[in-house]
Amino acid sequence: MKKTFKLDHPKIKVPRVVDSVKHDIRKFLKKERKKPLPSGSVYWGFDCKFGQSEETAVDVHLSSITKKIDELVENNIMTIYVEIKAKAIEAVEK
């Protein structure tokens, strides 16, 4: 998922648009986790980038994306870039 979200809409208020963005991210994650794992893999992991634009995006942990969205909204930033790539995590042998 590589997507730039615009939070300003002429008819929809910002909190509802933010909820919609968070819902889209959760829906994507749910869809990716349902895919069958390749052999030797234990679970799906995700590489995430987040920022105001694709050029300024930095690597973040998946669990902090919703907090980062809220921080940008508090600072009146109306454009959000989210990139999430699924990767299969293999079992670590000891």
C-alpha cells in the first residue's frame, strides 16, 4: 500500500476523514494477514514508512502509525503519506 491521503474535504470534517484513513489502513492489514504464508514462514511482518509526502517519509513501526496520524492532524498538516509492505517472517532456529 502506497497512498497519499488528503485530509481536507469540502463537505466532510477532518475527524471523519482521519477515521476513514485509519479504517483503510486496518482493512489493508487484515487483507494482507489473510493471505497464505510461504513455506517456512511463521507470520506476516510489515515494513512501514510514514510522513507528509513520499520524499519526507521515514521508517516507523506499524503500531505507531495511528499515533503519528494524530500528531500530524494536531499540527494542522492536511496531507499524509503511508507506505506499508508485507513481508513473510521466517522461524528463527536456535
